[in-house]
Amino acid sequence: MKILLNLAVLALGLNVSLAMAAGTPAFDAAAANQIANKNACFGCHQVARQVVGPSFQQIAAKYQGDAAAPAKMALKIKLGGSGVWGVIPMPAHPTLSDAELKLLSTWVLAGAPK
Ligand code: HEC
């Protein structure tokens, strides 16, 4: 049991170092957090806990492996809407640029890291 546990820890460590060796992240998480803060996304969404809207981790899990999700999420953030998670509507964000929408969408689908 102990050996198995050690192996698991080792594998985890290896994964982390491999990910770090892969270098530059695919997106700028700090910039995404800043835009999310500025647009009050955290007023309705938390990373790990459902409040008014689904948690960003719930959203990431729901769309895992969905190749159309980045475009879908960008559009939903821009136009708003309801009915996917419940009756409470997500407001539209018409002033966000396409680059900001793309970044937010990628970031949410990655589980909204810091
Ligand atoms: C006033 C509350 C509110 C704010 C502010 C808000 N959201 Fe939402 N959001 C919601 C609700 C409610 C839903 C669920 C909508 C549904 O069921 O279709 C949602 C859903 C989502 C989804 C999943 C959409 C889907 O179709 O599965 C994403 C992604 C998202 N929000 C991102 C954001 C981002 C990024 C921001 C900031 C720019 C933001 N939200 C601001 C309430 C909010």
C-alpha cells in the first residue's frame, strides 16, 4: 500500500514537472483574473463553489473534451442567456473585446486558475 502511494506521489510529481518543462502556459491566467475582476464575474461565479451561477470548475468539467466549447463559452459570455444550468440568466457583456472573450473562455474551461 505504502509503495503504491509512493508511486502515485512520484507520478504526480513527474506530471507537474513535465507540465512545467512544457514551459509557457497557453494563456495568461493573471490577465484573465484581472478581466474577470473588472467585469464582476466573481459576483456570480466562484472557482470551486456554485453561488448565483455555476462554479468555474463545474463549467470546465461539463465541457471537458468538447471542441466547440471555447467558441460557445465566448459567445455566451458576450450575449448572456439562461437554460443551461437553470433559470437564472447570465447577463450579456457586450463591451468585452473578442480577445478578452477568447481569453475568459479559455481560462474558465481550464477551471479558472489564479
Ligand atoms: C449576474 C450574475 C452573473 C454574472 C455577473 C456573470 N455570470 Fe456567468 N453565469 C451566470 C448564470 C446564472 C449562468 C448559468 C446560465 C445558464 O443556465 O444558461 C452563467 C453561466 C456562465 C457560463 C457557462 C455558460 C454555459 O452555457 O454553460 C460561463 C462560461 C460564464 N457564466 C462565464 C462568466 C464570465 C466570464 C463572467 C464575467 C465576464 C460572468 N459569467 C458573469 C451568472 C452570471
